[in-house]
Amino acid sequence: MSDWGIALIAAGSAVAGSVVTGWYARSAGIRQATAARHAGDRQADALLESVRMTLSAESGHRESALRRQTYAEFLGAAETRILTERNGRGQSDEDAQLQRALGGVLLEGPPEAAEAAQHLVDSLRRHERPDELNRAKLAFVSVARECCRPR
């Protein structure tokens, strides 16, 4: 075989080897790009889930704080009315304050807290004995604590 023939065979082998190697390198590159895209998608999903969980927790804290404030306002208005029942001296707007505070508890809920608050207000309106008023107040406090407990 002549030198030209050997050179052509060597060049052909080199070209064929380059094509095969290039084909496999291209396939590997495509697989790597696909894997990188999937990894990026999983990373983005994890970040979104983290943000969702953070926002959900913050929302729960705000809701709990609002509920706690509503219950405290009701309890303060009820305490004022209980004191008025005991000593007979009060202010003219105490009933309106108690009714507004009760409305807040009725809106904020849950039903157990609304029922306990309504029972306390009903006991005040019926001028129940002090021990009955105290029982109704303690029942509301117990329900309110349970409702404000983190879950």
C-alpha cells in the first residue's frame, strides 16, 4: 500500500473516531443538561415550599395574636361588668363595651369560645351570683387558652 493509501485510511479512521466520540460527547452533554435542569427544578420547588411554609406560619401567628387580643378585650370588658355587679358602681358605656367585645369573640370564634363568652354575658345580664359569674368567667378563660394554644 502506498503512503497515500495509509494516510487516507488513517485520516478516515481519525474522522470516524471523531464523529463517534463527538456523538457520545453530545449525548452525554444532553443528559447532563437534562439532569441539571431537573436539579434546578427540584431546588426551585424546595425554595417555593420553604416560602409557603414560612408564610403559613406567619399567618398562623398573626391569627393567633388577633384571637388572643380579641379574647383579652372581651375578658377586660367582662371583668369591668363583674366589678360593677359587685360594687354597684359603673359607667354608662360598660354594656356597650361588653357587647362590642362579645361581637369580636363571636366573629373570631371558634364556636366553643363564642358559646363560653355568650354564657358569661348572659350570666351578667341575669345578675347571677358572684360564684356563678366566676365559674362562667373561668370557663371562658379555659376555652380561650385552649383556642390560643399553638397547634
